[in-house]
Amino acid sequence: MYARPLSEILHRALAEPGAFDDTLKRFESLRGYGLLPRGRKFAGVRLSDEQIASVVLGFVPILPGWAGHVSLVLGNLCAVGGPASSFRGTATLLDSIASVIAEDEACRSILSFSFSIARIRNDDGYHAKALFQEGELRKTVSYVSKMATSLLSKGAETTYDHDRMDGPSARQLVLGRDFFTQLRRAVSLSRQLDLPLKTDWREYQTEEERDAFHKSLGARHNSRFLNLGVDTQAVWPKEPTRVQFAGRHFVLFPKTKEFSHSISIDLVNERISAEDARTLLNRFLSLLSWCDDSYAVLEDGWSGNPIPVPVQRSDGAFSTTPNWVFSRSIPDDPELLQRLAYYREGLNARHAGLVTFEVLSFFKVFERRSRTKAGEQNSTKLWIKNVFAEVSASLRPEILSRFDADRNGKDVEKYIFDNCRVATAHASESFPSDADASPELRRLYSAAEVTFALARHFIQTEYKLSKISYSDELAHDRGDPLPEMPKADIGDAREGPARPQ
């Protein structure tokens, strides 16, 4: 099966009638992520089962420009409980779909695949589920991030809720057996007939021009670019520009109507890890900020593209309503007012990408004001110790596992006080913190989610402050259903991938 006929088949099955240009944009995005062959030279290359599966996943997002990113993220999702509990023993979602395309028996046993993108605060959560028949049994397998290591161990599927939703809403695409049967039939027929590709080679002229442009920016046949957004008012080049800094090259993309300021660096040819690359780019932005006296925040991004890619703008979402109701009185307690100010300060720091201030601001929400007497345990540490087990239940498993790994056996109350509060508030020799270093930033991102959960718990339990906009009374005091506490989440972006809208 060639890419061109596959685009026509999937357009008829999955796209809006008459919107073939959007389908072509999806294929262009998939090529940009290295998931399909690029250029006229490889137009006649038949696609593998894995590449066809990647294309199918590229139809999950609504926006065609996100096809490559979403396909890459979804394809790497791993089966809850590991391969032993997965469909036909496959490890990832991509492998599972590829096995359906490859074998008649697998195609007959599958009942459906469902793919969802859930909104979790300011990030997106990816989830997939397969329903299949195995003998007389109907089984379900869920696919989650590989970072959720506790869910990938054998037996985890027995206690996992396959119908769970991590956010208040989600967009979902469900593909049934009939879809895969028709797709497999078309792929098998194409391979059996083995006809030469017939196409208008002029359609590759624009792509060849783009290839020449990307080559001028440093793209090579084996490139793998890390692409990161930048929020800054420092002076920036007007056109995409390849620069050299500290012996390495990277590309600066300017801000446009579609894209934000961003930086792309080739991890392979610059011989640098993603972690070290983020540190290098932070050093670059720190020096740029010093020269221009302007802020510069290295934001979210992803890696894996064979070419440098600008990062799409992600203007913050907002909410309006024609029936806006706010009926709250200002609290009488001045200490509570201070703590609410710190809480908002922490959220503002999160929005700005200032994780050190985020950690410190949330810590100040639950920090006890009284001095610790000689011979007594610090009251803030004691509170953390007493409530952490309850608060940790609201954290997503991958966040909690990272946080536990970071503290490396150290008591949680000592780690939060010393390695989080002291490290971010003081230039401490005992607990140093380098705000440019990628490993330190990753550690603080995990700590920020924990301190955020502690801060929220403190205000809700210590002050019994209602979160309802139209009443000072708590929900259970009014008889209203109490909303479930949202799961704290770092989000794909703090790990690497950008957030599709």
C-alpha cells in the first residue's frame, strides 16, 4: 500500500466529505514526524503495517496539523499490565493496531479500538482502549503513558478501571471491526496486485523546496530534533535562523500568528541528550535575558522530528458564561487572605513557567507561622508527615513515582522542607538548586505538583473554605454533591510533548 491510495481510503472512511486538503495536511504532518517516507524519491515505497497504523492514529485529533504529534504520543502508549495482558502480546498501542492490519485472525478477534484525548487542567491526557474476543472471553486492554510504571507491571490490569476518565471532558474516536476489516482487505489486495505507483510528480515540488529549506537549517537524514517553545520579549530574529552557541547549533523560529517563539536542536548530530539540550538552551536564554533585560521562559515541547518544527501558539483557554454568578464574601481571617494570595501566586508562576517560584509559593500556603520551640518538631514538617498519605491519593501514579524516586528514601517532610523550600528560597550550599539545569527543573516540576496538592488540601481542611463561586458554604453543608478532587498532573509538556488543542 502506497501513501497516496491510503490517504484516499482513510479520507473516505474517517474525514469530512470534500475536505481532502485536510487529509493531505495530516499526511504532511506525519512525514514531518518521520512516521511516513518523505519526498519524491520515496513516494514509491510501500508502507509497513506500523506506518499504516501510525496514519490511522493521525486521524484522532481534530486539527490536521497535530496528526504527527498525536500519532507519535498515542502509538507509544503501553498496555496496562504489560504485554502479557495486551492484545496478542503486543507491548504498545502501535504494535496492537499493526497486528490487526497484518493478520486475518487478529482482525477477526478485535471488536473495537477507542482513542481519547482528555483535558486535564492546562494539559492533555492520552488514553486508548481495545475490546477483543479471546476464545469465549471478551477482554479489555487499556493503554497508558509509559511513565505510569506502576500500571505496566504484571497483574495491574486486574485492579485498573478501564472506564476511568482523568479529566472532566474528552474527545474520542472509536474504530470498530468493520473499519479494520475493510482496511486490511485493501492493504492485502494492494500488496497482492503489486502495481506500480501512478502519481503526478509535480505534487512533490513544494515538498522538495521545503526539504532544501530544512537542510539550510541543519536537517540531515538521521536528524532528531527537540522543539521547545519560548515565551520572551527579548530581541529575536525575524526569520528562522540557525545560530551557534557554546559549540552547538540550534534553530530560532520567530513568533507568528500561528506559532510562538521557539528553539529546535538536533539531538543526534549535535550529540546531546534532551536533558542536556534543555540545560544548554536555558543557559542561552539566561544570557539573552541579561543582554536585553527581558524575560525569557523555555516552555514545553517534544522531540522526534527529522526536521526543525516551530511550536504552535497555545494561548491560554478562557471561560465566559451569559449567566455569571459570583456571590462570595471576603474572609475575615487575614492569615487566610495571605495564604490565598500565595496560592494565586503559585498558579501565576505555573502559568509563567517559573517552577522555583511555583514550589515556594505553594509551600508558603501551608507553612506554619509559629516558631518551633527547642526540642519540638517543626510544626510544618509534622503537618506534612500527618497528611501526606491522604494527599498522595490525589496524585497521579507517575507523578508520585517520580517524586518518590527524587527523594530517594528521605522522609517526605524533610525532603519537602529542605530540598524544596530551602533549595528554592535560599542560595544554600547544603541544598543547591540550579534553575537552568534540566534535571533540577524536572525534579522541581514533580515537587510543584506535590506542594500544589498539599496547599489545596491545607486550605480546604484547615479553613473549610468553599470552592463554590456562588456560596460561602461547603458543598456537603448545602447538600450538593461534592466534586471529585482533580488529579494533579505534570502533563506531557513537562516530559516532552506539546499540547494539541
